[in-house]
Amino acid sequence: MKTPASVPFVSTRQRLSRRHFLRASGVALSLPFLDVMRPTFAKAAESSSPLAPGAKPRRMFAINNNLGLLPRNFFPEGQEKDYKPSPYLALLQEHRKDFTVFSGVSHPNVDGGHPADVCFITGAPHPGSGSFRNTISLDQFIAERIGIMTRFPSLTLSVNTRARSLSCTGTGVAIPPEDKASDVFKQLFLQGSQAEVDAQILKLDTGRSILDTVAVQAKSLEKGLGAQDRDRIDQYFTSVRDLESRLKASQGWEKKPKPVVNVPAPIDPTSPAAYMEKVKVMYDLARLAFQSDSTRAVTLMLDSVSTPVVEGIKDTSITETYHNLSHHGKADDKLAQLKALDVGHMKLLAKMYGEFKSISEGEESLLDRTMILYGSNFGDANQHTCFNQPILLAGGGFKHGQHLGFDREHNRNYPLTNLLLSMLHRMGIEADKFATSTGTFRGMEMT
């Protein structure tokens, strides 16, 4: 069953065979995709953490440009705080103390070229293989644990795609992204009529009664099952109980008014060629979502592969599609155009950092409370290599202003999944492991 793109997803971490359960009840498979899982957005009455009641929230924003950046213009020289900025990093120097740049990092065994973009925050190995199945993404791991603290457990966004997503459920199912900022803005900030609110609450009540039915039907499956299948049934019951608590929390959010923001609704660029404008609109949307505490986890897939000839680049005439330019073959004209696109990305990133820094949250800024992970699955799109990935992490309560460089040779990179584990810890989630991590990231210290 395909999830409607406008429906945010709440994962159940179901491990029971999906095909088997369809034959058993015909209800369980539909649960993750019911309309009752369509929470809208609102500012929480109290900004709090489940691990420290009353504390200010921490947040995570993951951004993947799936055609990457020209390596020679991105990676700096020197190590730690004494690094010399590259041409691209020079565009971010106003915020040098607010971010860390990484080299020689990648996800172990994540290969396959273009298919690797969906593994950017999952770390699932061999995405190009015929037997590939993705695993839970960082944002959904967070949403499962603290998602009930906000009206929307997570936001899954994209530019120029409704098919490729950074977000995956606990069973490895991709969550279709939302590519229209105006639609998300309406869910975030526009209050429905009382009749619409009542109808949504009724859907939530209906959903809770469905869960009761599923639990009874699933219990009957235990007879005659082996130990492994019984474990799976137990895991499913745990998932049902977790989902019940989420539905109850969602019902509470429906009764709370949405936040009011003094900004106009965004206007979605109609042409995919207005690529940089679309990226900027999504950055603004994510900032508003965090600022209103509507969610704590946002992902954004920048699908450069599906982007046509980009318009609106100053001082450079773009004549070929983004994808064609990425296969530059070291041709000077293509390299010049690709550099212009990369510079556009860096300027947008610098502007976003500044806007997050300008918003105060007590003695800190929104950037201080938000981890912004930016990078790509490609180390070099021209050669389709997925090692030595270009990665930046800004804000979020880490000690920054440094270059953490590791061995850039293939199969000798440092695990990027270690950074994902460190990000979980910064969110207050004390996981022992995430995907292929071997520990927290060496050299990353919290403030």
C-alpha cells in the first residue's frame, strides 16, 4: 500500500512478516497508513524533553544533495582548528565557529552510486543490490522516542522529487516526501474549522478501536508458532502499545490551537528549474517548524538528479541538466557551471546558518539548539564513488570550528554512522549503536 505524500508517518517498528499478517487480519498493514496518522502541526504548550522535563528542545535537520559537491573545491587543508578553508568553505567563514567539516568519512559498505542517496541517514549497506532493504533512518529513530512531544513526530521534505526520501520506517519502508512547502505550511499554521477538528478527533478514536481489534486477531496467531515467530508477535504487541500512546497524544494535539506566525504562506516555484529558489523555501519552512516547536526532526532530499537546466544562477549561464554537469569528465565548461551551482548551495547554507543564529532561545540561538547535517551520498559524482563524502555539521550544541580529517582512501574511511550516533546522544537519546556505528564520533565534543 502506498502512503499518500501528504500523510506524515508514525512508525510501528513492526517485525512480523507483512505478507503473513495480511492473510491473518487485513487490518494491521493498513495501520501505519491510516488518516489517523496524519497529525498536523502546532507549537507545544511547553518546550520540554522527555529526558529532562522543562528543558529547551533539541532538534535535527538532515539535508542531502544527491549529486554532491566538487571535492577539490570542498575539502580543506590542515586539521582541526588550524585548517585552511577551501573555496567553498570560504563562503561559510562568517560562521566558521558554528560548524565542523569532515573528510575521509563514509558509511561502511554503502555503495552502488545513485541508489545510495536513500542511505544517507540510515547507513544500510549495498543499496544497489537486488536484495537491498533499507533500515530505520535517524529522524524516525528520533521520532519513535520523542515524537509525541510535538504535534508532528517528524517532517519529510524534498525538492524536485516525490519518490526519493531520506526517511525510512523501522521496517525499511521509505516515507514519501512532501515537495510543496505551501501544503506543509497550511498543516503547520492554518487552523481548521471546529467541524474539521471534531472529524479528525473521531478518526483518532476510530484508530484506537482498530488497534484493539488487531491485538485480538494477532494473539490468535501465536498458536502453533515457533519461538522466533512468537518473539516477532511480542514485538508487534509492543509496537501496538506504542502506537496507542501516539494516537492518544495526537488526539490531544488536535484540541490545541496552532501557532501564529507573522510571515506569509510560501509560494511554491512552479518550475523544477527554479531549483535554488525551491531549496531556499524549504530551508525557511524547516526553520519555522523548529521555531514553533512543531517538530524536532526534519529531513530534506535535494534531488539534483531529477533537476533540469537550472535557472536563475547569476554570472554563469547553465546550459545542461544538473546530472549531465555532474558527469563533467573534467571538461572546463562543465566544471565552471557545476562550480556555480555548488557556490549557490554554499550561499544558501550560509544564509540559513545566519537566520538560525538570529533567532534567540533564551541565552542560546536556534542554531545552538539545532543540528544541521549537510552533505551527500557521493564523494565524487563524476566517478559514482560513495566514499570520502562531503559532510558538514553545524550547531546543535557541539564544539565546532574544526576540520576532522581521516584517511580518504576507499575502505579506510572513518564510519559516518558514528556521527549519527553522536547526534542521537546530543538529542538525549542514549542508544548504544546506530546502524554500522562502532561508537560515537571521535573528536566531536558537546558544549
